[in-house]
Amino acid sequence: MTAALTAAPYDGPSGDGCGCATALAAAGAAYHFPDEAELACDLVADGGDVHQRIGAWQEALGRVERRDPLPDTAAGVTLRFEFDVDLAGTLGRLAAAEYRCCSFGRYTLIVDSTGLRLEIRMPDDAAGTLAVVVLPDTEAAR
């Protein structure tokens, strides 16, 4: 999983082959992860506009300069970006929306002399969730 989390971003639009398609097709207001009975994503937590949020994620992820594994967990990744004030605001809003949706994760935005870093940590049994959000479809399927 760690190697997959450091892969290059998915370069195409969200669609039938996208890892998020399964979540978007979920019946009701929550998506329950296969084999992860304890975990559920509240798809309407941000007013039900998950499609817009996925588009915003894709745009932000297109600006990732590098993905690094986190030293303390295999179910986490650091996304590194060049410093940009507007992007910092976008990443903060996305992280907050993800937390509202998937509160079992932890999202930390760091702004310092190296640029912007978004650290995302998930419980081990939710590593697949992280992969769907931040990885190319080919890597998320592994």
C-alpha cells in the first residue's frame, strides 16, 4: 500500500472506471466499505455535493509535486505541493469536508518553508479509502 500511495496522480476525469464511482453509486446517504463494517462515509455531510468535491480533489491532486509515505503508518500519505495561498485555502476546505464525510481519518495541512504538505492518515482497515481519494485508479486497485 505504501508504494501505491506515492504513485503519480490519476490523469483522467472521474467516471465509470474511477475508484470514486462505487461510492457515488451507493444507495442512501452513506457508503459502507466492503469488509469494513465499522467504517462508513457520510456522502451528504457537505450538503450532498460530493461530485463537486471530487472535482475539486482532482484539480488539487493534479498539482501534487510528490507523494511520500508517512513514517508512522502504512495507511497514510504526505502530499507535497508548491506554496500557493489559494491552494492552501482549497486544501484546508477539502480536508475539512473529508473529515465531515469520513471522520475516521485524520487530515493535517502544514504550511512552511518547504511549501504545502497535506498529511492524510486512515485506520489500517481504511487504507483502501485513502487510495481511492489520492491514487490513480490503476494503483488504488492493488
